[in-house]
Amino acid sequence: MNEPTFLHLRLLDERSKQSLFSALAVVISFSTGNVQAQLDEQVPYQGDTLLTNPNQFRVTSAGDVLMDCDWPAMMAMIRDLEERIAGETETDTTYGVYVSGGINGNDLNMWYDCLVLRDSILALQVAYGEVLSPRVTTSAPSILSDTSAALSATFTGSGVTAVGFNWGTDENLAGATNAPVAGTASPFSDTLSSLLPGTAYYVSAYAAKGTEMSRGDTLAFLTKPAVVSDSTSAVSYTTARIHGTLTADSITSQGFKWGTMADLSDAVDSTGTLNVADSSFHADLTGLSEGDTLYFLAYATNASGTTYGDTLSFSTLASNKILSTSVSLNVTHFQSNLEQKI
């Protein structure tokens, strides 16, 4: 299972041999360049060794036993790790005979030990983790209400001495509020309260390692709008105007839910007409019944969700026909008594 990999070259003469070595160098250099670009996106690798099927092997038609690994890629990773560690820690890396050669007739056999390379990479990753700057990832905030939001983040690396968040209303976090979080574990979180309703905020997580500060991406979040259910106006026997007031930017809709049940289980949805000047809105209700008690609440929606105001009630006007009949009966009774006395 630990058979070395062979790179098989046919030698025709010394000149051809040199040409083949030059071609091989070009190929390896090209492969290494591509791998380096990938490495920059994979820091700190997280155990990714680019070693595929380390315990598997295959036999070529020529009878050579080949293991499945990418020597140029693995060597590029080793060199990259060593460069990042250089000057910060000393390492004694043993690669084993990762490249060797022997001439067998007109054949030049080159081989390398994939498993030794893998072990070298794993050893370097341990050393690299001790000196690596933390890599911080800011998670998307969770909007809790019109005045609160939950923040969370993660980091990789060791030796972290402090974590927290910087947040504010400026996109570049100028004058941002610092919110340190207790402990130095990953993941870490915090809850912001007393925020402004319907307002765009920006947040970036950070992790400190001594005097060095590493930051995650800056993300935007929007609190839900604030809304108040206001009193009614223009109430008649069958109509009424209901009112609400909102506090927010970037509103996508506003309106009312109303009905005859106190819990609004029979609620009807009516869109509110917005007065941008004072952020008030209203809806006109028609086709109501005389003397009915109705319940309503105002709501407002933005990209983060919907906020509802308190449930209020009002009653439409009742007819006075019964009162007129009662007065008429009293007058008739008075006239009867007067005639008897006369």
C-alpha cells in the first residue's frame, strides 16, 4: 500500500534528456501556479492536503504501481506553509525521498512518496495554526424586532485573546460601537437592543490575537419598522376612517387588519394610504353595520418583516328611531291624563 509513485520517462540521448527535464519543470511550475491561487482561498487549509485516496494504488499497463496524489500541488502547499511560518517559528520537516531517480537502460524513473508528503503537510499545518492570524467570519444578523438584532460569528486559528463586534449606521463603520463578547471561544454571539426602528445598520466581527486584530466582512442589516395604531375619525353609521403611524425607511407596505372579533380572527386586510410628510397612514372602511363594535390594528412591513400595533376598538353610530318612538308614547300618555282631569 505504500508503494511510491513513478514518473516514467524514455531517454533517447542526453539532449533529449535535458529537453524532457525542461518540459517537466514547465509542467510542474504551471501546476504549482494554479494550486497557489487555490491555496490563497483555502487558508488555513483546514486539513485539506490535496491528497486523494492515500491508501489506494493503481497499476499501469507497463506494470508501474502508481498512487493517487498530485506531487506539484502537494509541494506547492508545503512551500506555501513554510513561507508563511518562516521567521515566526522553526520547523524541521522531513520530506523523505519525495523526488529521486534512477536510470534503467533508456528509462529514467522518478518517484515520490505520497504518504510522506501528506505527513509533512499535516505537521506543518499544526505549526502554521500556532502562528496564523485568526480568520473571522461574520454571520448574517438575525432581526428580532424593530429595536433588536442577534449577532453571531466564527473564527479559525488559535491564541485568540478577545472577540466581539463593531456596529453602527455608517457603512465604513466610522464611529462604530465596540461590543466585546465575554470569552474567546468560537462561535461567539451578542444581542443588540435599543436600536432605531426601520434603520440600516452595519456590523463586522473581530478576533484579537495579542495586539493583532482580524476582522470579518462587514454586513448590513435592517431593523423592522415601528408602528402605532391611532384613534379613528369620521365615524358614521356605516363608515369610519382608521389611522396608524409608522417609523422606518424603506417600507414595502402598510395597512390595517380589522373585524368584529376582539382577537381579529375574522380580520379583513385594508391597505393604508401613506402620508409621507408625517409617516401617518389611514384607510376608509365602508359597508359597516349600525351600532357595531369593531376592532383594528395597524401594521407596517419592510425587508426584515412586519410589525403590528396594538388592537383598538370603536363603534359605529346607532339609529335614534327607538328614542323617537318612546318620546311619542310619553306625549300621548300626557294628553290622556290631561283630558281626564278636565
